[in-house]
Amino acid sequence: MINRITKYFLFSLCSLLFSSNITFAQMTWNQAGKFTSTSNTYLSIPNYAEITNVDECMFEMWVNMGSSNNSYIEFFDKYQNYQIAYTFGHVYLRTDNGVGSTPDLTGPSLNLNRWYHLAAILRDTIIQGNNYAKTRELYVDGVVVARDWQIYNGGTLGNVTDSLNIGSYGGGGQGAMTGYIDDVRMWLGHFFPSDVSNNYRNTFTILGSSNTNYYKCILDITFQDVDNSGTPFLVTDRSRYAHTVKNNGVTAYDLGSKPSVTVVPNQSIHLNGSPDYLAGPNNSNVSPSTAITMEAWIYPERTYSGAFSDIGTIFCKGLANANYRLYLGGGNSVYASINNNINFPSGNSAVAPAGQWTHVAFSYNASNGSYKYYVNGDTAGTGTNSLGNIVSSTDSLYIGQSFSDYFFQGYIDEVRIAGYVKSQSQINDFLYKSMDLGDRPSAFDAACYNFDGGGENNNGTTPKLFLRNAADFSSHYNPSTRSFPISPLIKGDNFNFPTGWYLSNDLFRIPASGTIGSSKYDTLNIPYYLNLTDVNLYLALNHTYEKDLTVYLIAPSGDSIEMVKNNTMKRGQYITIFNDQADSSIIDDRFTSFLPQIKPFTSMNASLLNKNARGDWKLRVNDNASGDTGKVYAWGIQLNSMASKPNLMTLSSVANESGYWTGSNEPLDTVRMYLHQSSAPYLIIDSALGYINQFGFCNTYLANALNGNYYVEYRHRNSLAVWSKLPISFSQGTTSSFSILSGPNSVYGTDLIFTGGRWCMYSGDINQDGAINGNDFTVFNQQYGQSGYLGSDLNGDGTVNGNDFTIFNTGFGHQSNHP
């Protein structure tokens, strides 16, 4: 049975506080262009044949006006042959071929400092018998706002040789814009309203064969690079024409740290089952020889039988004689092949069920034939099949098919190919973290396809994948629904994700059963004391209607904090980091996603400030209405901006206090351990609180000390502290022991008392000054007769009385001993 819970116990040697003004991007490292009218910034595309004498077309862009102090603002302008512009309080479409005889098609007013998607369609139509004309349509945010038809001499537009300008007329500053523009595109062909609504939430840089939707796109400016290895802002035409784009002073506007109000982030590829697939040419980046690790997130929409041709290929290199292949067989069992040999059995646990996201991985070592399967980061099958080196052919890389058959039906995301055998921990390090050239762990991680609108290899740009047939992106495949699945990936580099997080991948249903009610409580345990100053929550949740949900984070203190409360967005899946310092708050239906970060519905820090982190943290999801279901794929918490996984030193101790120990048990209480330097001046290097059980046993976790030898000081609130007789060796990740049960020779100075059959610490140091004397008696006298958790209650029965005085008198005159 797969262990579905992976918990990373994380701590930082030095806490790094997150600053909300650090740029942080979600996979597409979203950039836009900044335009300034005072300096007349604009883009210019020289005249090309395909943008001149245009018959039918669609052009579109996202715009955000910072001011409207210019009488005319030219968003998209091929002289006046065709343009979208803004003047005197309204947006308009002009298509008069510069002769001024065709009226403008007028749309609504646009607010300042708000993103709008603007689009225009020019489509051939027939009016009154055989008279041909063009239907003109103007769109705002995917909806037709104006429509008419016009007859044009010659039937085409764009009969001048002027450049196509974005953000201005061009020279002279006329029509110059102040604000931002993003995702400028032009398409050639016969288009309808569905083409606008299906595409306007997408950013893409992918190419396809002539029977694909994206082949019609002849201009595509996304304002961003394909990876995050350097400066992400880039002004190029990403269409198949790769037109020259002259940048006249347009600069970067970083949208990476904000939830998107325009496009849908974290997309995946959707395949209908037949004959959709993606393909890319042979390249050394996808041709490892001595070892390989194959990975992908998949969401099958059906269960395969494993019979002839009923197999779902995730990806492969080569067709008839595949160099390597990862696929689903009968019952959606995960299988792999090397050099076209399929003798790589997995196991009953290597299954990717239909209707949910599953991370699948396979590694092969050519030197000895050893192989391993992983499902959601857990080992799911091992074996040996010695086939030698992986054959390197000149055939292509394919996503979603092999043998020109065996098509995959569903969603595929984050395909990775590495030229080495990854360990389980290396797979888990990037299980929920999207990879790119800027943060890949090794140069041997040669290929990673994020599919966030592109077909580029985000770990090196080549080979680039091309869409074939009806293969498409997830949001375009299903534009009418809010609930298409989104993989649980996030890119939280500035949150030290995942190295600074406790994570659980215990997949669970919402609700636990039926379609209304609560999920189960999923639990993460934090084993050491930490005074809370900052808490962040990562959540990866898919649900068919997110407005039904209330999500609670429950701290060990019992505080229950609402992350979301029946909130809605343009695309209803919660894949995000909830962060009190995020610059965006939850506002219903404003965002396409809460990625990459957003403020929670209720402040976590205000509720948990200065409370202790130790104990069980729980996540609970309430589904408040019937008819819909979902799943939590993963969640996690980051405490006090932790930067890295802890390499904790565990101290296992046994000690009793003379007043508490009855001869068989003692009251539960807290103690504190200190690690001191092994030589003068014996400075404190680390400390931790711990709970002692009824037998005096305690485990504490120390996070800051380096490997070495340390004196252990053991303190209880009203007992004489004891030091270990000699320094004790400590190593990160291991357990060291300290016990006084063996008697006086276990502690420095040998000062213990034997009572109730055990060696114990002396009780009575009420003021914790290292001695039992008259100063303690003064406190004792003040508290005499009182009840509660008091230092003078030396036997732990809750009352200060004569029994405690007898214990005090026994220890009077003793003092703590240390080097």
C-alpha cells in the first residue's frame, strides 16, 4: 500500500523574512509592456505581405489605461486601414482603408487602471442576394459590444505600406498611450464570437500544423521569455512568422507576483484521445543514453483496458521502436519501456486513476538495469531489466501517442526528462514545484515542458513541441466552465518552496462522502517549539464549484482560521499560497486564479502571533452545497519564513524531579534543554522546550546547532538544573541521549537525590537562580496556601502547602553544578 503522506520537517538555520516587494512569478513569469505617452513609447512591426490586403481576420490584446489625457489612444493601428483605438470616452474599431468614408464601430467607455480584453473580427458575409460585405464585430472581455457590416472596394483591408503600430500612431507622439498592454495577437481566417471567448484568457507561444487552431495566428507578442533564467521581459513575435518587432522604449511591467486578472496561469495540455498529440524534433536534450528519469502530472479522463491499442501513452521518444516510453495500461497501471522492451512490471500501487491528478515517474540505470516507479512521490515498484544504454534514434519526441496509436485522453502537465537516476527525495523536491531553466537542480534535467501556453522546453528551449490535430491547452478546450482541472504545481521560489515547508500529499475527497459536508481532517505534525511570527499556507485543491467551499486551517492552539469562505474566481480551482503579506486580497470574480499568492479571507498572523508551532496542524474543507465534489491534492505550511529543511538534532532524555516523582509516575510538565559549548566560556548554542511524560521521558528537537560535542543543561521550572558530566556528541539528523537514571556520575558535580527508587534532581529552586536558599523561601512564603500552576508547588498537586515545604527543606542549601 502506498504511503500517501509525505511530511517534510523543515527549519531554517537562519530565518529569512519574506518581503512582499520581491518579484515572484507563477511559471509564466507574467510580464506586460509599459507604455508612456510623454515619451511616446510604442511597438512597430514593419509592413509584411500577410498584414497587408487582409481579407478576413481577428486581432486582439489586453489593455490597461493609466490615463486618458490624449485625445486619441491607438492600441492597435495599421495606419487607419484597421485599428482599435480610444477617443472621447469610448473604444472604437476603424476599418476605412484611410479614405475616411467608413464610419467607426463604436463601443463602450473604459475605466482607467483596469484591464480589458479588446478584440475585433472582420468576417466575409452575404447581404441581399449575392452582394458580399464584411461583418465587423468589436469585443470587450470576450463579449460582442458592437456589430455591423460594410462593403469595401476590393474586399480587403490594409492597402498601404505603413507599419503596424502598438500603443501609438508612431513618430510624433500622436495617439500615444499611458498604461499597459499585453498579449497582442493577429489571426487570419474566418472567425466567430466563440473564437474570441475561447482564446482571450490564454497566453500562448506554441505552433501547430495547418489543421490546428494556432496555425492561423500570424502575430503573437506576449512580452515575456520562455524561461526564467534571466530577464523575463522580451518583445518578440512568437507566431510562426516571427516578424520583426521594433521596441521604441516600451519597458517591463511585472505581473508575476499578482493573481492574474487577464489570462489563466498554470495551464496543461488537453488531448481528446484520438488523433491528438504533440511532437518535437530529435534533440540531445531528449536523448539520454546511460540513465533516464521520466516524470509527468497526468489527469486521465478514462480507464484503459490494456487490450490491443487500448493503452494511453504519456510520452515517448520514437514510435515503432520507442527508445523510451511512459504509458498507462490495464486499469490505468503505470508502465514504462526502454529500447522498445516492455518487461518493466510495476506493481499494484502504480496506478493513475481516472478523474484526478497523479504524478508518475520512472527511472532506469543502464549500468545495472535497475529501475523504479514512483506515484505521487512514493515508491511504487522496483526491479531489474538489463538492456544496456538507451538507444539514441533520430525520431521525434511525442506527447500523447506512440506507434501512431495508443492515444492519451485527458490532461498532461509538466513533462520532465532527466539524463540521470533521480532519488526519491529529488523527485519530491520538485513534486509540486514547477521547474525551469532558472531553478533546475542539474544540467542533466535537460527537458521540462510546463505547457503554460507554450511548447518550448523550459529547461533549455529545445526541442520545441508542436500541436497536432485538435491538441490544445486546458482553458481553450473547456472555456465555458470554471472548473477544468488545474495541476497542483506552483512556483514559489521566493517562499523557499518546498524546502522551507511542511507538506502533506495525503489526497482526500471533498466532502468525505456524498456532495455536501466536510472533508476529513488532514494533519501535519510539527515536532518542536517555535514562537510564531508569520504563517503561510500552500493549497492545491480542485473542485467543480469553488463557491461552495470554506477552507479552515486549524493550529495546535485550537485557533481555526478561514482561508476562503464561499469565494469565487474566473476559473474555480484553489492552487495558491495564502500569505498575509500578499499585495492582493480576495475579491470575488476578480481573478482568473489566486496563483501565485493571495491574502487569506482571515489573517493568519493576527490569529497566531506569538503562539507556539508545536503540535498538530489540521486542514479541513467544508462543502456547503450539494451537487459538486473535489479533491485536495496537497497542502503545506511555512512558519516564520523558513528557508530550508531542518536537519534536526534529537535529544532523548530521562530525568525526574524529586518533588514530582511518586515512585511510579509524575505529573506532566515542560522542561528546557540547552546545548553549551564544550569549552569556556560555555556559551549557549541552542535550546528547545520539551514535554516530559509520566515517567520523565522527553524528546526535544534542536535546529540551530552544528555537528559537534556539547554540554547538555537540563532545566525544570522549580528544580536545580543539572549538566551532563561530559560533553555529548550531536549530529544533525540523529538522536543523542542524556539520562540521570544511572546516578550521580551522570551529571556534573554528582549532586542528585535518590527517592522513590530513582535518582532525581533536587526540587526547590523556585526562582531559578541556581541555588535553593532563602530567596526561594521568600517566594514560597508568598505563594503558601495558593492554588494553580505555581513555582512553589514542588510536588505538582496544584496547591502550595506543608508537603511542598518538606520537599523544599530537603533540598535547602544545594546548588547547581557546571563547568
